[in-house]
Amino acid sequence: MFLKDLTLLSGVSGCEFEVRNYIKKKLEEIGCEYKIDKLGNVIAHNKSNNNKKKIMLSAHMDEVGLMVSSIDDGGFIKFQTVGGIDNRILNSKLVEVGENKVPGVIGSKAIHLMSAEEKGATLPVKSLYIDIGSSSKESTEEKVSVGDYVSFKSDYIEFGDNLIKAKALDDRAGCSVMLELLSMKLDVDFYACFTVMEEVGLIGSKVAADLVEPDFAIVLEGTVSADMPEVKDSDKVTVIGKGPAISLIDGSTIYNIDDVNFVTELAKKHNIPYQYRRSNAGSNDAGPIHTRKAGCRAVAFSVPCRYIHSPVSVASKNDYENVVKLAKVVLENL
């Protein structure tokens, strides 16, 4: 499993080079051919003469994060978000700024100084700042520049009932699955596309799909789980521990029911637990992939993640391993 290494890397949308370099190294160790397109997508090719359909797998390398927008006279850093981040999770988080990974913490005005209206309210980004321990603008500018990317600092931890806590499980989980599949040297011809900038508009997959021109695509994701206290059963999009979440509909794709049934029948046949992703909110790389050029069929299945798009996302190793199994049998039966 490559997941621990991948989640410890920084790869905010548009700045995926650490993740890309790691994937390149692993592909070379595996002995898998790959190329990098002009946007920075990594397109690996598992060669075989055993099938005539052109198959594309896709998982995105990028994660949500922040970008430095200004530095004030006291040396504090103002920032903007990159990707969909809930402002509630930002205050008091550890971060790393720029390529040199300057340590910092996101801070705000102390509660003792807040007005009655401010207390208990979600603080807007404009009320937050990053403190790197500097005492002046000049000392901060020696280490940080406007435009630097900022990633969350979070250790990979295994805990509880075979669970994982880490940042960027969306979608380093999918990247890890694809590396595992490539390392298996399956007798199936397929392209594994590690895409960029999914979190800011599904950008990289558009170019990757144009290059591959697939007949069939499998998108591998980390998706939202809502199996928390006080959430009604009907609102639980996915549940951790119940297996891969197979998509029916989302914000950019309505999945062909024959393809969905094909996947679920294989899961039943091979005793792989599965569940449906019960929401039409959010989108993934299937959206642009299945509509490029002449179009293609597509399926998506995901690792359910609690607290997604935060530094403390939680997923099940069992679900992850079952996504690997399901992707393998789907590839072998297309």
C-alpha cells in the first residue's frame, strides 16, 4: 500500500509536483511506461494484447489547500483557499508554507476579544492568518512569498477498527489503488491517469481523456461519508466499513445503469462488499472523461471518508483494500 507515503506529500491543486515525482519514481521501480502531458498529468500504460477496448483509470493527485495572498507589517500571512474547504476547519490547524515547508499555524483573534456576534460564529477567511513565528514583514518575506502554496500538516495514523487518519485521502486513496494495480502486472491493457487540478474544476482529466480517448473509464476516488451521530440514515451518503461506494449520479455524471449493474454483479460474484453513493452532490473526473471527443462509458467507485477535505480525514483500510479488489476484477472482466 502506497497510501501512507502519498498522504504525507504536499500537492495542493496546481502544485502537484511532489506527488508526481513520487509516482514517477514508483512507476520506474514497477517498470511501467508513462508520459507526462503539458498540464502535468501522469499517464501510465499497463501494456497487454489481451483486450481490444481502450480502458482508462483515473485518480487525481491534488488536494485542497491554501495560497499566500499577502503579508502584513507584523509578519502575519493572509491567504485564500484552493478548492472546496469548509471555513470551520481552518482555525488552529498546523500548516506548511511553500516548497521549503515553513511550519505555521492558522490563528485568529482570541475569544476574549471577540464581540458577542463573533463568538461561536464561523470565522471568514479574511479574519484568519498564518503565524510562522516572524516578528516583521521583512523576516516573513525571507521565507515566504505571495503565491506560495500552503498545505495542511497531518500525520498518517492507523487507529481503532482498522481505520486511517490522514490528510488528502481524497484522492491519494485512488492514486494508491492505481499504483497497486500497476504493480500487479495484470494481463489487461489499460491507462492509469494521475490527474491534476481536480479540486478546482476537474481540469486535468479533460486533457488526459483527450490523449487516451478511452472506450471505458474507471474513476477511483475518496468520497464523503456521513455516518456520524445525529445524521439520519437517509442522509448517510456512504458508511465507513461497508465497502466501495459505487456512484449512481453526481453533479456531472449520470452513470449508465447497465455499467453499474455490471460492477455490482462482479462484486457479488467475488464476495466484495459494496454500497451505493447516495447523493447527487459533488463531482469527480468521470464528468469530463465521459463527455470528451466521441465520449465513453464510465463508472466510479470510492473509498468513503469522514471529515473529507480536512487534515483529519478518516477511512477504513478494509474499504480501501476492497476498492483494490473491485477495480482488479472489473479490469479483468471488461
